[in-house]
Amino acid sequence: MPPKPFVLFVCRHNTGRSQMAEAGIVISPARPKLIDPRIAARADRIITMGCDVQGVPRIDGDWGLPDPKGQPPERVREIRDLVKTKVRSLADELLALR
């Protein structure tokens, strides 16, 4: 069985977009991490979340997500749902390639 696809979600600010994408929408246990070049080299895809990031060896896609910082709860839920839709679509795409 081939290994599971590995996606690195990258965001410059700690506003929750990459944590939503990485942690299956549940963001309470997620913590921001620095980009490790060795881990980035292993990634099947590196996705930025709509922010300008530096120090990333490559960017395979940018989702252009709105920043949830300071937004009312209903807007954060809309962003969360957009993340969920994009993650599911990416997962389907990557699994189809395996």
C-alpha cells in the first residue's frame, strides 16, 4: 500500500487557516510550527492559505483564503467550511493519483 499523501499547509500569521486545514477543521490542539526544509522536501504538496510567506522551498498552490482574525464567529465558520471543502477536494485529488 502506498504511503498516505503528505501536505504541508503554510500561513504567515497564526490566525487559524493552516491549523484548520491540517487538523481536520478541529483547531483546538493545533499549534503553529516553523517550516523545516527536510519536512517540506517530503511534502507531496505545499499549500499557502492566502498570505505572503517567505522561506518556503516551493509553493504548489495558494488557496487565497480570507484572514479569520478579528472576524465575527459566523464569518470564521464560513472560512472553516471553505477550508473543509478545499481539503476534501485536495484529498480526493491526491488519493486518485495513488
